[in-house]
Amino acid sequence: MTAAAVLLAADHVAGTVDLLDLPGGRPLARLTGRHISEHTGFLALPGDRVACVDDRAGELLVLAPFEAARGGVLLAAAAPVAVPAEQLAADPDGRFLVVTTGLGAAAEPWSDLLTVVDLAAPGGPYAVRTRTRTGEPGITVLDGGRTDGPLAVLRHREPGALDVHRLAGLLAAAPGCPVVTPHARLPLPGDGHGDAHDPVTGYLFAATGSGVHRAHRSGEGLTAAPPLPWAADGRTGGRGYFLRIDVRHRLLWSCLRGGPAGPADWPAWTNDAWWHHLDTGRTGRIGLGEGLVFRMAVAADHVAYARCHPDGDELVLLATGGGVPRITARVPLPPMAGAPRRGRTPWDDGAQRRAVAASPGAPWVAVSRGGHGEVHLFDAASGTERARLTLPGPLDEGGRLALLTPGDGAHRDPAGR
């Protein structure tokens, strides 16, 4: 399966998207003038397609990487959406996609626009925009089952809430971006950040300071379940700011950040890998080390975190097969010339970061070297570097990566990453 793997590398600053074969790195296709939203990332869809948002053009893009690898066209479809894109999610069938808006380059949230896209509408993709309320909203899209239609669930902050909207109602909204009112609401702490949806159990998850809040569909509303605590294995403190699902091993993952609150103190931030088994209910934590851990990736039998620190960066690999997850390798990464510095925030203009990507159908992990135009490809099973790929551009701020294999089932985690 790994022989058919490909890598999407988006340089969101320069405005390019490159498709490379793996492990050799041979260029297969390229898009120019496309500034992919770094925040929403890539979303795997059924049929080995991938969705993302062009934050400058205001378009949802549907990419067909394996068709492009066979000589076809990479850009399969596009639809207008409101930007700046905050979060992107799809229903389990991959027909309906929802894009929320938030900060963009602003210091405070300012946009309240919400876009729903029907990719299978007669005549091609059909998009409708409505208004909700400003903030940094998350989104999950719940399956409609046999009788009811899909539901879009917005995770709002300050005040916190899970707002439920009928997708059919959003698609039928009048022109002019009317304000829409949720038909159901579930209270949530006001500091939510991070969302996931498990189509197998039907549960949706929202990360907050107090833990992971859970809910499942009940008719056209939601019923809450007891939240999952961040504390586990005798380790306490910290909170997660993202959630994602290992569809192969049925694990929900996050990274818990603790330590000093100030962003300039990032070298002293603590980081724990947090996991919860979706079927057994077992939960655990594993210390990763201090510094900046920014997102993670799920491979066939491992998960990967890239950790940045002034004393040296590393890729941390955790085995997920055969029981309790455990660290199997800590691999040093070559330094970045523009890496975040002590005494400054890791998000200062020009600070370089690393993107990390993997596929549940392959043992490989890709890590970018921001500002250098390099992507390192590792074999997670051995912890060794398999290849070093060179991109035409610098991949400033780390870019965004998606590692794909045919039929890998990544779409069963239906939120943009």
C-alpha cells in the first residue's frame, strides 16, 4: 500500500500546493495562486479526495491527488465560502461540508459567517452562507440516519455552547447571509477549543479547560454524556487545544499544554500526549517534554508529535498497536534558521514551525522544516529517516502537509487537520 502513497505540501504563504509521490518525492502536480488556510488544514473525504480552503480566494477546494498521480487533474471541484476560514468539517458521507469563520489575521474574532456546501447538488457544488455569532467556532456534522437530515453543531465560546442547526435549513436560507437561530443548544464551558466526531459511536467531542465534553445525537438535539478528565496515569495539569481520532486503533488524541501561561515562556511549556480509547473507555497520558508541540499525526501503528525547543527539536513517535500507547523513538530534527526564540512568542511574524502528517494506511511520517523548503520522511516503525524531500518554495511557517494512501480510511475522522 505504501508504494501508492503521496504527499500534499501546501505553502500557504507563497500560495502553492505540490503533490509528490513517496518515498521518492517525484513531483506529480502543482497548483499556484492557492493560499491554503493554515488553520483549517486538510480534510480527508471518501473516495480518496481531500478538501481544503483557499483563504485568499474564498473557495473550498476538493482535490483528487490519486487521479492527478495518474495524469488527471488535481483540482476536482471548487465552491465559494466565507473567509477567514476557522474550521472545516464534513458529514460521514462526505457530501456536506461546513466552514466556520473566525480571526484570520485579526487580533479579535470579527466574522460571524457560516458556509454550508453540498458537493452532490444538481449542477455541481452548491454553497449557502448564513450568520451565527462571532467567536472562534468549531464545527462537527452529524449523520442524519434513515429519517432525519444531518445536523451541523457549532461549538461556540464566551459564552460556551453547542448550537445545533438542521443542515437542510441552512441550505435553504434566503440570500443576503441571514442570521440563523439554532433549534437546540447544549451548554458548554466558555473556553472550548478543539473538536472531533466519531461516526462509529455518534459521539462528538469538545475540548475545554475542564476536560473533553461529550454529546450524542438525540433526535434533532443533543444529549450530554459525562466529560472525560484530562488527568490520567497520575499526571495532572494542562489542557488540550485540539482533538483528533486514530480511526485504525479507535483512539481519541490530544496534546495537553501546561506550565507558564505567557506565550513568550513557550520553552517552559509542558506537553503530554493524552489518549482515550473510544470503545473501552480507558484513558492515559504520556510526557513528551517541554517546548512547543503544534498538532500531531496518525500513522498505521504510531502517532507522531513534532516538538520544538531552543535546545533542539525532535519527532516523538508513540506506538499504538498492541495495548497501551508508548514512546518508541525520539528522533532529532535538523534546526530551522528562523526557529522561535526565547523571550518571544512562537507565533511572531517570521517564526518558523513544523507541520507533521501521516496516513493510517502507511508506516510513514512526514515533518516539514519551515523556511528551508524541506520535508523529512520517517519510517515510524524503525524511527529512521527514509527520505529528505525538497520543495520548490520555502514552506514558511511550516506549511501544511497531508500524507495519503488509497483507501486508508482517514475520512472516518471527519474534521479538518
